[in-house]
Amino acid sequence: MTTKVDQSSGLAAAAEARIDDLQRRYPTKAATLLHVLWEIQWQDGWISEDRMRYAAKRCGVPISKVLGVVSFYTMYRTKPVGRHHVQVCRNICCHIMGAAPLIEHIKAKIGVGEHEVSADGKWSFEEVECMAGCAWAPMMAINEAYHENLTPEKADRILGELV
Amino acid sequence: MTKVLTGNWGKKDSHLLATYEAGGGYSALKKVMGGLSPAQVIDEVKASGVRGRGGAGFPAGMKWSFVPQNTGKPIYLCINADESEPGTCKDRQILEFDPHMLIEGAIICAYAIRAKIAFFYIRGEFDLPYRRMVKAVEEAFAAGYLGKNILGSGFDLDFLIHKGAGAYICGEETGLISSVEGGRGEPKVKPPFPAVKGAFGCPTIINNVETLATVPWIINNGGAAYKQFGTEKSPGTKLISVSGRVKRPGNYEVPLGYPLQKLLLEDCGGMQDGYELKAIIPGGSSVPVMPAEKALTVNLDYESVAAAGSLLGSGGMIIIDHTQKMPELLEILAHFYSHESCGQCTPCREGTGWAHRVLKKICHGEGTKADLDLLLSIAGQMSGATICFLADSLVMPIRSFLTHFRAEFEALIKAEVPA
């Protein structure tokens, strides 16, 4: 997921082109910071300090602003996660539908705890707040994909199919 | 029952432009561009009486009319798809099943307020809704519904998808603006209201996905026709997200004023076998909880729910069954609001965390009698003392849980040893 490139330089050409396009259309360059950070994370899997410096330069904002933004939003990562990043909702609707035992079950199954990454880099785990899957609770997301109406058996099946 | 919002949901490929057009989609935009003035559009939306569906319930047409047209500054529209209020999962299905209905409504709104750019703010976690919107926006540009000189009208509109990155507070309208500007999603003091001074210091209207998605229907059928649904003060239909141990959870489009009991027992099929109804949070996790017997008497409109001591809010209806422990649920909510507090205002930053620690202590059997009064005292110091409504979004649960279910909290309190 991480690549050995000079991280203070630009992103892949397609990403740079998307950023250029948005910077022409947004009222300010600074407003595209969230986009630039997404492009970095989509490419690298996480956002390094070098990349933050790059984002600051790209958007014409101080590095302190980039750090402030990265640390404010829960989805930006400042270190790599596993190939399969498992996020299980802990909030009220999922709790009512059995999230607490499900969370324990999933953690045991993949063998990692909160904010941990497995030694082989395959799994990482995080409890998350409401992801708007309330009517199909309990739910988890693996990387981007939602999996809803979970039971321990269904979760086992989904996790078991991942390599 | 007429479906304003969900009419296309069952159709195959309902998210594609071809399907939407085949069902009459973009006819409202054509009608507007064919000769309605912005003022006429606003009048029609005002006549419909549609109120903001994000939670606040402010009349949409009136909001649009607040935009000053003489500042010389560009005007912006922000579409709020940061659906994050626990219990609420309706907007994502509009985006998944009928993204063009939202886009059409947003273009009409932008025309009415003379906006130059529509920022579509979508929560970062949404994947399928995001991909469907990206595709739908591409289709709308290619078809000439977005971009320069829309349908030959001379009206230009750019449409930018702004992907959030995980922060509940960005659903608050000024927090959303801060995020659109590329910053931390910190709410801003009002006034000035965004309609006057919003994104980038320019007049800005922020509307929820569901609100804008009603606009094509209103333009096609007239505000008066929309007003036939619902009640006098709460016109139209509303999406209600039902979660919890009912037989058929999901999103339901009902006319406002629909009896809660009917929705629960008939549409949702009642409780699952073996589960009894204990309480309902009717409008998203922020609003006061209602004990079952009270909840079953209300009608689902803004006034009826308020008269019964809660709020219709976002329409996220959380069904609580008899196996649930109320202190545990309140502890979960306190954890959530503490986690999501942006930290700008001390009463919220400290109060939500303090309330959470007290509740955790109580749930672990370490609480004292004084802790219940302490919770209410913390709530009192948070309420109305902050820039935005997040602190009050925990105050309402604290007060209502303790009012209606105090005995459950007391049962967890340690027996006090007399001195």
C-alpha cells in the first residue's frame, strides 16, 4: 500500500489533473485541501508528514493548517492501516441490534484490537460512530464497502472470503 | 399514497439519467428554464410550505428569500449530505436510488437564489452514494443540465462534490461551511446568518438532501398540491428511518401527521417476536426520548411531536425494546457527542466528556446518588452556552433519560454506607 517515492514531490498525473481542475473551479485554492488529502490517501493509503508539506504547498496554506485539518477528521490516517481495515459501528442503533458482542467476535476473529494492525499487515480494526446504516444494523465497513444486517456468522463469512 | 420522494426507488437502474428522464425527470427544470423567474420559483416553494428536512424544520422557500441579491458577491448553494445523526439513514437512499432528483432540485434552488456554484457536501464514509452521485453529476453535465447556459437559459451552474472526512459536526450548517472552505469543521457564530454571509464570506444557502429532492415535484405539481399532504403547519411528506427490533426496519415516506402507532404496527409490522416496546427516540439521537405509552399517542409532524415533549428532528426513529438498559444507551450517546464535539466551546468540549465519564462510572456500578444531580447540573451548564447545537444535542437525552427512566439509573447506584 505504501510506495517508496519521494513524498515531497507530486502525486500521480491523474490525481494532479483532478486537483488542477478543482483549483480552477473552487473560489480559493485553500478550499481544495480536503480533496488533496483524499488524493494522497487514495494513492498512499495514509498521509505522511512529507505529503502534508506537499498538500500545504499545493493549496497555499501553512503546514499548521494541514496538521489541524488532518487531525480534525477521523478518516485521515497518519499511519498505515491493514489491507482490510475493519470498522464496526458502536453507536446506539447498532448497539440495540447487538453490536457489542459482534465487536468482540470480530476482534477475536481477526486477532487485532482497537487501532491495531496485524503483524502480516492484513487486518486493522477500529470501532466507529454512526455510519448511517441504522435501519440495517448492526453494520461494519471494510475499507470503503458497507456490510449490513450482520450476524456473527455473516461477519465470519465476509471476513473469511478476504485474502 | 402519493410518493413525492420514493416513487422511483423500486425501478431497475433508478439511479441512471435515462431511467429518471423516462419517468419525467428534469421536466421541472425545463419548466423553470422555459419561463419561470427566480421569484416565481421561490413563491411556489413558499406556497408548498416545505420545511427543512435536516432537522431544524425551517421553511425552505422563506430561507431562499433571505439571500440578498445586491451585494455584488457570488452566491453559493451547499447541499448537506453529511447524514450522521444516529438513527438517520434516509438521505443516503435518495442518493443511492434517485440522485438525479436531488440534482434537479438543487439546480432549481440554485437558479432561484442565483447561485453560481453548488457544493455537494457528502460525508466521507458514504461509498455507494458517493459513486452514484459522481456518475449522476457527470451525466447531468453531459446532458446540459449543469454547466454553462443550462438549457439555453443563460443560467450557469457549476456543481462540486466536496467529500468530507469523518466529522459529525460538519452536518451543522456553519461547520459544513468551514469544511467546504477547506478547514476544520468548526461552526461559526450566528449572526451573520449564512444566507447573508456564508461560504467564503458570500451569501450561502444550505439545504438538506431530502428538502431539495422535493423541489422537482413541487414545481411539476404546484405548491398547493404539495400542501394537500400533511398537516396545516407541517405540509408534505417526510422520510422516516425506523431502526431497532421491529419486524421491518427501513425508510418510510409518510405524509406528515401520520400516526406513529400506525407506522410502527402496520408499516413496520410491529415489534420482533419476543421484544416489547419500551421507548422511542423519534427524531435522531439528539431529541428527547419518549416512553412507549407516550410515543404511541403522537402523530409524526413537527407540532404533535413537540407537544408530546420531543422533536421530529431528522425523522430518525430509534425503537428501544425492553431488553435495553437506558443508562447504557445514554452512555453511548454521551461518548458519541464527546467524540464529535469540535472543541471550540468549553461548555461542550468539557461538558460532553465530563457527562460521559460520570455515566461510565454509573454504568460500572461506581456511581453515587449525587452523580445523577451532577449530570443534570452539567447539562444545565452546557445548554445554550455554545456556538452551535451539539452541546444541547446531549442535554436533551440527559434530561429526558433521567426524567423518564431515573429508576434504572438509581438501581445502578452503589448503596451508600451511612457515616
